[in-house]
Amino acid sequence: MITVRSVSGSSQSPRSPSSQPFLSVSVTDPVKLGNGVQAYISYRVITKTNFPEYQGPEKIVIRRYSDFVWLRDRLFEKYKGIFIPPLPEKSAVEKFRFSAEFIEMRRQALDIFVNRIASHQELQQSEDLRTFLQADEEMMERLRSHETGIFKKKPADLMQIFKDVQSRVSDVVLGKEKPVEESNPEYEKLKNYVFELENHLAEAQKHAYRLVKRHRELGQSLSDFGKAAKLLGACEGNALGKAFSELGAKSETLSIKLQKEAHQLLMSFEEPLKDYVRAVQSIKATIAERANAFRQQCELAETIKLKEINLDKLMLTRSDKVGEAEIEYKELKAASEEATNRFETIVRLMNEEIVRFQEQKTVDMGIAFHEFAKGQARLANGIADAWRSLLPKLEVCSS
């Protein structure tokens, strides 16, 4: 067992004795470095573990967003069939890139990302994870610059790759393309579930965004009204003026409460929904890998059949090309067996991963919706109490 971390990234004490293996990671202290287009945010990544493969019980390194991208891409390339945790998107809007709220959202999402990897039984054994958690900044920079192929691309290019993968898988599911496909009812059921889940999550996240926006707008309106009521109260020198002033002060207090609740709603409700929309994208990328593996397996099987027919003809005619054909056939046979094993491994891992994903989703969504309901109840009670406390004074004035 390892230290289990919740969606928010906070550690929970392991139930087992301290002698049991554990691995916990924290992404903290975001700092802006550089200026202009070269500016970026760095993070302190703190690792605590008793895994023997690590350099010590605690390690602190500095990482930037592109380092997290490097880790994600390495894992995606090496662990076919496993749902690699998603990364938060890179903001394309300059004015939002370094806002305090965006930075905190990014930090929280990166913390969740690396802890999902650290808590995964397969991924936690990754050499790339150990490198990410222990290597110095110069080493990470060299690793990033020396990558080739998909790893050489910029984050924006990588996002386009995943969008292309999503589009291809969508075309397959919607019947726009007719490649070689699995005729597996359970697999079709899985694909339909994933695409429906994505739509429902995206819809829920859209409305959560509107809720956050509504809270903020109402908070701003109360603030503006509070200022106006206080100015109105200053014009009156009697009990009515005092009542107006108190009404304005109460409105401004409630405005602050609404703004705080809007931020809480964003971090504990909208962001988890958005995170699961991204998680579904990762599942769809794995579905695309499975489709490719199945296609390769089928293509090799068909090629082997043709080679067998050709080899039989050569043997009947006692051609001097029989030896060469036999070598080619054996090589194809080996490649076909390897492709079959690769496909079967992806299928096995995906079956395990979807169970794990659904179990984790149940827990995470339960927490998110519980926090939402609790926050709304807290806000409603606070607003009701605030207005109720003013009623006696306002009633005196009205009578």
C-alpha cells in the first residue's frame, strides 16, 4: 500500500504501520519566473517515501508545466492500455495565465495528476516517475530537449494530437469510417458509455461554470447596491438613514461571502467536473490505441495467410526462393504473435482500468456534489441570517 491521496491532493494517514511502503507527493509554492512571453510558473514538488528505489525519505525539486507534460507523454507512450491521468490545459489567454485564481487551479490540478500516478500500482513503479520526482532542473531540461517524435512537440501540438485521436475515435463510433474493428459487444458497450459520460460531464461542467458566474455577479451586484445604500443613508440624519447605512453594510458583507463561495464552488465543484472531462479524453486516447493494436493484429494475420499461400506455391515448384520465403514467414509469425500479445495486454489492462476508474469516479463525484450541497446550504443560511437580523430595524422605520 501507499499513502492514499484524495481528489484535492491532501494526504491521508496510511492505516498500516510506517514500515509499510508509502509514496506521497505535494505540488506547492507556485512562483512566477521570467518576463513577457518567456514567463512561466515553477512549483515545488515534495516527495515523501520509503521506497528503496528512491534516494531518501524526502526530496524537494522544482518543476514547471512542461516537466509534467514530459512525464505524461512518457507514460502514455510506455503504458499502453492504462488510462494516463490528464493534465490541465495550458491557458491561451495571456491575461489569465498569471492570475492568482488560475495559478491555484493549475497547482491543484497538477497535484492531482502526479498523485494519481503515484497511487497507481503500475505507474508508481515507473522509472520516469522516479526521474521526475528526483532529477535536478538541469537534468529535466536535458531530458525534455533530447526527446524525439511525439515528445519533441510543444504542449499545444500535443493537445492537437489528442484532439485528432478523439476525432478519429468519434468517427469510428459514429460510423464515418469503416476500419477493421472488434466485433465485441462488451467493447461497444464500453465505448458508448465513455462517449455518453463525456457528454453528460461536459454538460454538468458547463452549468457549474454558470453557477460560479451567477454567484460572482450577484456578489458584485450586492457590493454595488451596498455602496449606493450607504450613500443614501448618509443623506438621512435620522433612524431611516441609519437603517440604510446598516442595509448597505450588510449587503457588502454578503457580497464578500458570495465571492468566497463562488471561489469555493469553482475549486471544489466545477474543477473536479472539468478534471473528469479531461480524464475521459485520456480514456478515449487509450481506446484509439486499442483500435490501432487490433488493426495491426488483423493486418499481420492477413499478411501471414498470403505468405503461407505464396510459400506453398514456391515449395510445389521447388523454387530457389523457398529459403528466403521461409525466413520472411517466420519473422511475420513472430511479429504477429507479438502484436496479438500487445493487443491482449491492452484489453486486459483496459478492463482493469475501467473498473478502477468507475470506483474512483464514484468517490470523487460524491465528494464534489457533497461539497456543492454543503456550500449552498451554508450560503443560504448565512444570507437568511443576515437579512433576518435587519428586519426589526427596518420594521421600525416602516411603521
